[in-house]
Amino acid sequence: MTFSELLQGILARVEGSIGIAIMGLDGLAIEQAQVPSKTDLGERVALIATSHATLLRNTMRMSSDTGVGALNELTLMSDMFLLVVRLIGREYFLIIALSPGGNLGRARFELRKAHLLLEKEFI
């Protein structure tokens, strides 16, 4: 299964999904996909992820520095999006954008499954 097929499958199974990406903590997109009817919003997922890469790196550092353990997942809510970030190793992450009424539980489940498939590729 290619990265593109994996991401498209997640989008198809998560109600309210807009876009998804595999990103490096350096802010570069490895692969991305969006729901065709929401292309204008979906295309912003990689841009949003790039902007949040610094936040994610700082949050990872804070988790480590305060002794709460390694960061695994982060959820961010705004007026337009619900973002779920799932780390893959120490250098990569998955990010999915949902509409405000999107299925958060299913998104988290699908990212966890994808994480298990991808961790061998990115470690």
C-alpha cells in the first residue's frame, strides 16, 4: 500500500475529514491528500501542519522536560478545523483536519492504525 492509498483510505473512513498529511517535523510534507469537494480547505492542511511543526516540537520538548513522558498525540480545535496530530517516531507525524462536527474518535482510531503501519517506515 502506498502512502497516498493509506491517506485516501483514512479520508474515506473518517466522517467530516477535510485533508490529511504525513509531515516531517522540519515542516516538509511527505504525502498529503484531501477530500475532493473540500479541496480549497484540504490544500491548507500541509500549510497548517507546517505552521504547527514548531508548536509540535515545543510541545514534545515540554513533555520531555516536565517528566510526563513522550508526546504521542495532540488535538487542536479552532473555529474552522479540528486537527489531530499523531507522532510517528521522533521526526515525523500524521495530521488530519476535520470539520467542526467531524468524527474525532474515528480519526484518532484511524491515525493510531496508520501509525502502527508507518512506524517501521519512519524509524
